[in-house]
Amino acid sequence: MLRFFRKRRNPKQLGRDLRETNQSQVNVDEYAANVKDAPVSSDLDENEQRVKEVFDHCSDIVFRRLVINDETEALIIFVDGIVNSDHINDNILIPLLLEYTTIPDHVSPEALQEKRVSLTQLTRMTRIPKIVDGVLAGNVALFVTGYEECLMLNVIGGTRRSVAEPSGETVIRGPREGFVENLRTNTALLRFRLKSTRLKTKPFIIGEETRTNVVLAYLEGIADPGVIEEAEKRLKAIKIDGVLETGYLEELMEEQPFSPFPQFQYTERPDTVAGQLLEGKFAIFVDGTPFVLTAPVTVWQMIQATEDYYERFLIGTTLRWLRFIFAAIALLTPAMYIAISTYHQDMLPTTLVLSLAASRESIPFPAIVEAMIMEIVFEALREAGIRLPRTIGQAVSILGALVIGQAAVQAGIVSAPMVIIVSITGIASFTIPKYNFAIAIRVLRFPLMFLAAALGLFGIVIGMVWIVLHLCHLRSFGVPYLSGISPYQKNMMKDLFVRAPWWNMKYRPITFNKQNRRRVELQAHPTQNQQEE
Amino acid sequence: MPKRRVACWITLAACLLTGCWDRREVNDVAFVVGSAADKEKDKYRTTLQIALPGQLGGVGSQGGGGGTSGNKPWFNASDFAETIRESSLEQQKSVSRFLYYAHRRTFMIGEGLARDGIEPIMDVLGRIPQNRMTAFVVISKGPGYRILNADAPIEKFPAEMIRELAVNSMKNPRTIKHVVNLILSDGIDLVLPIVSLKKSIPGPGEKGGKSTIELDGLAVFHQDKLTGLLSGKEAKGVLLGMGEATRPEITIMAPGAKGKITAVFPFISVKHQPVIQGDQITMKIQIRASGTIIENESNLELGRKHNLHNMEKVLAQTIKSTVESGIRKLQRKYNSDAIGFGKTIYNQLPKEWKRFSGRWDEMYPKVKVMVEVHTHIEHSGALIKPFGRRDRNIQK
């Protein structure tokens, strides 16, 4: 079974991917040249014809002819809706049509760039496929009669959701900004937090049809260069028709796709990303989704919440312990209940075992069937609650809880203790802050339940050994999933089971950060200074 | 890879298919909560008290057979055979659920069986891991099954009542583990609490009253055989001498006044010290007791220092005579070294013990016992003067 999880990419395979990558860049150009590679012609009609051929049956493409200085004919092409039409009016159309400054020689694109168009970002291009690409990315293409080049004016715009509080990761204390679907806004949100020249944002374009902008962000000199190189390699190796969410990249980049445990963390919170980068990790932004991937990860950070770092360290540590305990409960309680009630009745206090027996007296099913019924119903309730609009969702959960909880017990289908067990498990699984990890725990609960039903506590031990072995084996970008404990790192202990006070976390975690280790000045705390004096 | 996969599936199947063989749901098990062993001629009679969860009236048991219609939540199965285990098996024939001993917390030995010796029956209690070694052992006055049949309305099961009583009987209540340990030790004999039936006063409209169980003194052993039953003052004395008495209450005549005073001693320390001169063994027993007054029926004012002092003296004297009377009974009548004089010598003067160990049974009755008691009354409760007495009636 373990082998089942072991399927991962070997380095040779990665190398091959890399070689294909170079070809794939060629392919990108080939793609663009679906249209036929051709230079810009000096004849405006010919250019228009070519571009129109490419954008056949595309109703959202706008072609607009205009005359500059009463003499030169020009053509602008853009995709309606993804450009900022205010910019087009104020900075392109008005200067070109209404102003009458003398332009020496002829009205050339170069002259227009220098004298007329009041935009900061523009480039000149000569190949039709590139121009098509640019237009699709939200540029305005400006052709001028008689010149074999085209002016690409960057007016990316269009309506996008504005920055709001991330609904998936709410906090009591901490910033309330969340990422949005716009890549540029997202990188800006990060840049607001890290005003450092070390923050590098390397662009990639992934997806042959979606042409999605992807950005790899990291702090140069703090992140491990080997990891960054590996991440770049894997990003470049990706050949796919479309990337609509970071999940696509996650699956295409992770080392062990069959593991139930996530090898990336995703977040909607810019402060979380900034925190991860400061620890020496990297982040992957994808245009069109508010979720940002960070890696490498360890199992410990799955149980840590952003607020651990914002609240005072005693509270952070306490909450962290609470979560550890509840993670164990979420994983083990149903299995333990099944094991104890079918094999180890001697382990419970007499009074408890008798009342357990009393409540199970009229139950027709064995404990495992009873548990499966309740767990599946619970998972279904949860799923139903998520998919429905929020207001109805709550009603469903309440209804479900009442109907399933009360009626099932009264009807003698499940016993009251089982309802308690399932509810505790449910509550416990909600305390895990990272949703993808919580799902892993929830899924692993089921095999453990079967093992408990077949072999009792012995089975649970076997299951746990399996899980721990798998965790020991798991790696995220070469970083062991259990690092801190295995391999043991004294330096990381300050941020695993406890959250050491900030003035005491003097170095960055060693598994992610090999250079530029110091995080806090030695005498960071006022009392430490006094001691010195 | 396919080979590997096949191996995986085989391992998984082996894991899951070989499981379940000893699967037993909670409601396929008959929980034995207490049992009694008696001897009938040459055969053993065992009585098992089985809990009936369906009658317990727990939440969610509405669908269960019977419900709580005043039926007792237990069932006693009783049968006899050549061995204890065999008699249990006889009962299994008439019990549809699997007899499960892990929750047996009391083991009662009938007086008759105890007089014949309990050595042979201990093995079955230790051999099956299901049996709890921490089950309390008590001796029943008369046959054990009668006591298991008591109404015991205070607890859910008579066995539970026996357990609670056993817990209160001594500071370190005797469990199967202790019993075996004591049988095997040289120089100390076994003492177990006795339980017997008691009728309550019938309430209105009730006939005959309900039967309950009471702690009724101590069963004293010599080696593995019961030699006598102690009760009342003697039993209290032995417990005090062992240092096993739990909150003993001592009642005395108020010195220099009319009436009685009762004191309770929650803190007692007992020291045994052997003094050996030739073949003459003297055992010094030092008892330090501190406690409080819980009742002053007399007219003595306890606030006065001399009154308190006198009272402490009388209390000490009373404890001393109680202990002495208990030990006298042990030495003269039952020849039972319940307090463990022999063991004390073995622990403190191991070289001397070698001389006596062979003939300890003869030596023991000749041991001279010196009891020395210090009592200390820490306070007289919430009151100093007798409550509800006129001042002129109070003895200062």
C-alpha cells in the first residue's frame, strides 16, 4: 500500500521535462504562429486583414480606423472589456484625434510614442503573432500606414473584484486584506508588505490556450537557491492547455501525487505569504485566482494559524496545543470508539461501559456500520452546507443536526454515544486551520476506522505506523515533511509545538533557509538590553 | 509493478480477513460485575452477577426489551461443578451472551470455602488475563450467593455496593493481588473484610423491608484458611494496630463529667518496632493519632486546656485497650499474625528472623505486645462549649 504512495518523479524525468521546456518555448511561438508568422506590413489594409483572419468570429475584438493629423491613416485593435476604456479615450484617442502638434517628418509610431500617447507602458512590435498575443493580454495595438511596426499600448483594465476580507481565512487579529483574482493587484499587496529589493517576482506564462500569467515570488538571499531553481524548473516543465487555479500547478509540481497530504500550502492572505517568504519559502501567484501557493511545507505549519504569530506567544502556544490535540481527536476518535467497543471493553470504566452497552442495546448494526452511517451523513451534511448559499447552508446544518442526531437515536438506528463521537470529530476537524490538511485527516479517518473494526487497537497502531512512515517519507521540494522532528532541528523547535516569543526566534527555520540566517537582533527585547548594561 | 500491487492487495486482504475473529460488540457481552465462590460438599458453587444494560434505563434504550419497569438491572447465574472455571462454563450454557469478567470488581468468598482454604481457587483468578487483579476480595458471612441476591437499593448492583463497602473497609483495600501476596508472604497473615446481609426497617406499605449489605467485621486467616471472625471493638483494634483503620471513631466517657464524647481520627500513623532478648520478642506498637471531636454528648467544656488534656489521655487509653483486645484475640484464639509481626522482624531485624522463621507459629502467641498511643485533638469542631446546654450545666 505504501508503494502506492511512492510514485514520484525521479530526477531524470525532471531533466527530460526541462529539455522539453526549451522546446515548449518554441512551441509557444508556434502557437502564436497558428496564425502564420508574418511581419507587420506597411499596408494598413493588409495588416487589418491578417489580424481579422486570426480573430475570426471573435465579437469582442474592436477594430477602429482613425486619421492622425488629417493625413495619416491608423488602426487600433483591442479586446473590449479587458482594457481600461477611460485610458483608451483619454490617452490614446483624444491625443491622436484632437491634438494637432506638429510632428516632424512623418507620423511614425516612434514619433507617436514620443509626442502623443500619454501612457507609461508601451512597446513596439513587428511580428503579427506577438501582436495578437499582446492584444489578448489587454494591450491596444496601434498600426500606422506606411510603417512595418506596431505600437503596443498597455491599458490592461476591465472590471475585477476589489480587495476584500478573505472569507476562507478569517482572523480575529490581523490584516483583513485578501488576494483577488487580479495578479497585478496580488503582487502589489505583497509588495506593500515587503518593500525590499530582495523580493523577486519572476514571470511565467503557462497554459497554451489560457496564456495565464504566473509569478514566482521569493526573497533572494533568504530563500534556498536550490529550491528556487527546482521550482523554476518544474514551472517551466508544465505543458498544459489551461491553468484556471493554483490547484492545477500544485498537482503538476508536487512530488508525491498519491499522498493524501498537501505538499503546498495555499492562502488568500498576503500577510501569510509575506511570512512564508520571510522564512525562506517561495510563493506562486496565478492570474485569475485569489489563492497563492507557498512551498516547501512541513506538516507542522498545517496546524499553525496566522494568528499564532499575531497573538502573544503564550496564547499562540496554547492555541497551537489545542489544535494538536484536536487534530489527533479528528483522526482517531471514531476508530478508537470502534476498537474499544468491539474489542477492548475492559478498557473503559465499568459504569461507562454499562451505559454504552445500554445505549447500544437496541442498535441493529455493529459499531463500524453505525460509525460509517454517521460519518458519511456528517460528511454529506458538511458538503451540502458548503455548496449551498450561506443562509440556506446554515439551515441545512441545523436541520441535519437535529434530524440526524435526534431522530436517528430515537429510531434506534444509531446510538447516542456515536452521535457524540461524530460531533466531537466534526468539531475537531474544523479546528485545523488549513483546509487541505483537514481534508487529509478526514479522509485518513476512514481507513483507520476499518482497521479498528478488523483488528482493534492493534489495527489503529498499524494505521498510525503507516501514516507516520508515509509522513517520514514525504518531501516537499526536497524538504522533509516532518523536518524539525525528523530530521531533528533544534532551531526549529521554537516554532513547532510552541511559538517562541519573537525576541527569542533569532534565526530563520534552517530547513528553508540556509543563508542570511538571522531574523531578530540578539538583544531584541528591552529586558535583554538592561541585562547587558 | 503489477507484482507489487498484487502483493499489496494480498497483504491488505490478509490484514482485514484475519481480523474480526475475536470481535465482540458491547451488546454481545454479558458483563460480570461481581461473583461469589462457595463450597458445597466437594464441589464449588459460583454465582455470577451479570449486569443487564437493557434494564439500566440508559439514554437511548427506549427500544430495548422491557425498559425500566421496576425489574432489577442484574441477573444472578449460579451453578456448581468440580472446579471454579467449570462451574462458570456451566453458567455460560444458560447465558446467551459471552461471559466477560474484565469488569468484575468484587470477588466474594463464602465463609465455608474460606475455612477450607482459599489457595486452590486463586489460580483461576490470575490465569486468565481478562480477570482483574484489582478486584476487591471480601468474605461473606454464610453463603456468598445470598448476599449477591440482596436488594441493595443504594447502588445499581449488590456487587457495586460490596465494592464500595470494600473500598471503605481499609486504607488499602485488599484486592486479589494483595491477597495472593499476603498468602505467599512469611510472617504475615491475611485479613479480609466480612460482608453480611441486613434488613432495613420496612417503609409504609412495605413487607419485611429491603435487604442490604453491611460491613461486618474482619475475617482472620492463618495461612490460607479462615480461622475466625472478628467484629466490633476487636476488629477495630486490629485495624488500628495494622494502621489500616479509615477514620476510626472512638467514643469515651467524658473525664470528670457526665456523658460521652466521640472523636474521629483521620490521621493515624502506626510504627511497629520489635525488641528481641533471647527468645523473648516484644513488639512495640506506637500509634500517633490526631483528630477532632465530632460529638460531645456530655457537659464537658472542651475549651479548657486541662479538660482537653484529660480527654486526650482517656482517648489514648481507649485506643490502647481496643488494640490490645484485638491483638489478644489474634494471638490467643486464632493464631493469626494479621498485623505482620513476623514480617516486621524480617524487615527490621532480618538476622533474628532467621532464628524464628521455622517456628514462627509457636512463637507468635508468645510475643509480648506493648502499645503506646499518643492522641492529639486538633480542634473541637465548630463549637467549643456543648451546643444547646445552659451555662450552669456545663462542667468547666
